[in-house]
Amino acid sequence: MTADIDINGARLLGRLDQFAEIGATARGGVNRQALTELDREARSLLAGLAATRGFAVFQDPVANLFIRRSGRDDRAPPLLIGSHLDSQPAGGRFDGALGTLSAFEVLESLEDAGIETDRAIEVVAWTNEEGCRFAPGCMGSSAFSARAIPAEWPDFVATDGAVFGDELRETLEALPQAAMRDLGMPVHAYLEVHIEQGPSLEKDDIPIGIVTGIQGTRWLQVNVSGQTAHAGTTALSYRRDPLRAMISALDTLYSTVMPQDESARFTIGRIEVEPGAINAIPALARCTIDIRHPDPLAINRLNVTIEQCFRERAEAQRCEVLFKRSFDMPPATFPEKLLTVLERAAEGTGLATKRMVSGAFHDALFVNRIAPSAMIFVPCRDGLSHNEAEYTAPGHVVSGARLLLQSTIELAKG
Ligand SMILES: [Zn+2]
């Protein structure tokens, strides 16, 4: 069942154009990095549009921006819908803006149709999703979920020399009309529309991806140590060559990890040897390993397999191996109940869907820690994103927002 109401597609497409002017680049993209003057301009524009429609505007201490349309029961936790407004330095006009403006279009469509909902609906624009000016990414949604801003953040220095604490304060001060609220709150559920940032929907000619979760990432630092020795005088039986051990282990892992599991990702991005002389056996070989998988148990299994393989090969070369975990982001699994709501709404709207895992991080990963969350993906041309040429066809923009509207109406019930 879907409600007899639709979004205003022309208005949404117009808004996307309007926001793409803020930080527009010569090649048709957007450079609107987090907490810059341009980011403030986009936030102000959205807050102004909200005020015109009579919606309440709030911000929290990490400058997440909220636009609230009240419901019959204003004490019930709100349904949250949105995304982010910041971009990559050579970013596209859809990454983030699409989800935020689709959410705002849902609010306006409900207002136009005079539909009252049981619970309040809030549009959110999360702060610094991209993480390119200030790392890490998803600062707004992670602080919201943890109900705290980590003590070290205010001193973080941006790629352009700006200090996070100063930029955050100026951003908050630039929107005095937004009432200040505490960090974090009870949330009924969270929905986010986003471009896929990959080629799979376009390839299958399907307009909607129902995202089942976001894969987890673990980074390992591997050090294999042996003994440096003369390249000319050291016979094979005397060598303790850590590079040989590493190459042997990696060769096995390359030919097993991804070929045996299509959900697994295994990437070596950096290898270094010491002392690095052309005529010496290395004393030390170091590499980084990036493993990703939607299943947390599979990440642990992969980790064990990798360590075993390295130990074996190091032993064969009479070398030692040490592992250090430098980053660990568990996967998010979105609740089945919410996925079913999205699929039913898509069916009622006549939109074909397929389930998929997100390879990239999103704010929904963090919000899912405190409230049931889910994402709607729409196709983007050639799977291109974080690129000025990023493009999503108007029909897909409208489909994503239409599905968000119908799912929102369903979830805003009692
Ligand atoms: Zn994004």
C-alpha cells in the first residue's frame, strides 16, 4: 500500500541545481568542503527554505543541521531522513546533496498535501561526511551516535591549515536562527538516499538499490624481519629473506581470498623494505593490508587466515612476523524490518529493486548503532563518484525521492 501523494520532481531537480551553484567548479562539479564558508552558505540556504515553510530549525554542538516537521505526538522519537551537504574537493553535485534535498522534498510534499503524520519527521544534514578536509569522515553522525565530541577533535588541523574547533564555532555562529539542541537523541528510524557510487545498478538497469548493510574494514600492518646480508656472498641456505616470505604469503592470499569469496576485499597498498639497498638482502619487509567484508565473522576469519599464511612462510625463511591492527570498523547490518518497508513501498510505487551491500562508508553506518537505519541507492552514470562528472539521471533522482516519501509516510505512523 502506498499513499496517494507524490513528490514535486521539478522542484527537487531545481533545488539540486541551486545547491550545485554553491562551490560550483568549472567542470560542472562541486567543491564545498566541510565547515568552509561555502558549506555555511549551503546550510543557510537550506535553513532559509525551511523557515519559509514554517519548519523548525535546530543545530547541535557538532553543527549537524535538523529541520523538523511536527507530528500529532510530538514527544514520540522522530523519524530522521537526510544525508550530508559537504563535498570532496573535486566532488560531484549529487553525493550527499541528493539525499539531503530529497529528504527536504519529502517534508515539503507532505506539507503541500496537508498530510499529518503521527510522529515528527526531521531532515538532517550531517557535518563532515567526506572527511577530506578534516579526518575522519562522518564526524557529525558518529558524534551524534556517541553523544560526544572526542576530546582531540577541536585541535585537528585541516588540509588548508584551519583548526577544527574554530571552524566549527564559526559554522555554528553563522546560523544564529537555528535553535541549539544537545548532541544525540532518541530516533525512531533513519533513512538515507544516496547515489550508488558504483556501477551495479546501472549495469543491471535497476532504478533502486535496497542497501542491506555497509561492509566492515580492517587495516593490518605486517612486519616480517629477517637478516640483511651480502647479495653476492650469501648462499641460499644461509639467507633469512623477509621479502621472499612476504611475496610467497601474498601470492597465496591473492590467489585465494578474493577468488574464493566474492564479498571479500583484499588489498595491499604499500610495501617497504629496509635497508633498501640493491645489493643487500633486506632485514625487514613491511606491508599494509586492507580487508573488507559485510560479515564481521568473515573479517575475523580472513584475519586468522592471513596471519597463519604469513607465519608459515616466515618460518620457512627463518624470519619473524609481527601484526598490528591500525583500524577496525565493524560492518553495519541494516534491520530486515526496515528493508521490508522499503521493498513494499517500492512495489507500491512500481519501482524495481535489488538488494546490495554498500562498499563505501555512509552516515547510516553510525546512526544504525543507535536506531534502525537503512539506505536507498540510485544509479549513477558509469559508477562515477568523488568526481566532477558524477551524474544521476533526473528520472532516477525522482524515483529515489518518491520511494523515500512513501517509506517515510509508512514509518511516521504511530
Ligand atoms: Zn556521500
